[in-house]
Amino acid sequence: MSKNEKISNSVIRRLPRYYRFLGELLNEGVSKISSRELAERMNVTASQIRQDLNCFGGFGQQGYGYNVSELREEIGTILGVNEKYPAILIGAGNLGRALAVHLDYAKYGCRLCGIFDMNEKLRGVTFGGVKVSAMSELDSFCSKNKPVIAILCIPKEAAPDICEKLTFLGVKAFWNFSHFDITQKNLPGVIVENVHLGDSLMSLCYGITNAGKDKEEQEDEGI
């Protein structure tokens, strides 16, 4: 239970990283760890870790640190990784197929139960153990299986209409790989993760481009 009415997005976005590092510690046989030791592994400050976890009540003991297994379980509960929310994937192109085949959805709190595509030639083809269905089957499938998450791997121009349709069919959250930014303005009330892979790559390129400039500026300033 949170001490605060609203947890900041920056704290929420750090929780999966804590969960991942704690899993690695368990695999190494580590049963307890201090905030300082965890901070060193994660390249953050110990105070940042304590502040983040205190948003949810705090889990460590003074002089003992954190029980790794218990803390990971608590964070997993907060993240909902044990819920297995039913999810559907819209768009079985190259990216959609990769997400269907290579992502262990159950590990992250989801259950991929359906794949849909406009291409009739893909109908009945299986990716990641899930059969591709025609878009014409979407209504009846959602009525029966009640997915709450939709993964969008579709062209930008197709996204607005399919988002409205899926919301009407009961979908409450979108993992969006289309180039259409879903916002609270165009779809109020939904939960959205807009993923732009190109933006991430350009940020990387920016770092490379400006690394040399930063070094030159430091040399010019005698740093």
C-alpha cells in the first residue's frame, strides 16, 4: 500500500529494473542485500532506492537490509507480474512475429491469447504457440476471451480506428509500437505505453555525435 496517493511515473518506471536485478541476485544465491550494495550494482544511490521503496511502505530492516526473495515478490505484486492479464497482438508482420515468438509474456504479467492480421494468408499460421486470426473475428474473440491488453504492431494510419474499436471491445491498456501516439486526449481512461524504437536509436546516435563535442569543449575550457 502506498504512503502517497499518487506514485510518480519515474518511480514506477524504476520498479521493473529493481525486479530484474533482484532476480539476478536470486540466481546468484544472494539472500539478503543492503541498499548500499544494491545501489552499487544498479549504479544509483542508496537514498534513491530507499525513497522509491518507501513510496510503497518500505521493505528493509535497519542493520539487516533487504530479504532479496521477499522484496522481489513484493515488487512483483506491485507490478502485477502474477496477474497474467490476457493480451492480444494486432499485426503479424516482422515486428509482431518477433514479439509473439521471442517474448515470455507470462514472465511479465501477461498471457498472449490471440493474434490478428489483415492478411488472410496468415490466417491459421501459428507464432509463439498462438494462432493468427482474421480481423473479422476480433469482435467475437474479445467477447469470449475479454483481453485487457492490446499490442499494436500496425501502420500509423490504421491505429486510430483500431484503438477506438478495441476500447469499445473492453481493452484497457495498449502496448503501442505504431507511430501513432495514443494519448489521454484521444483515448481517455486507457493505460498506454507508446514505444518508439527509432526514437531510442536516435538518442543513441545523439550520444555518439556529441561525445566528441563534449570532449572538445572540456579541452577548450582546460578541464
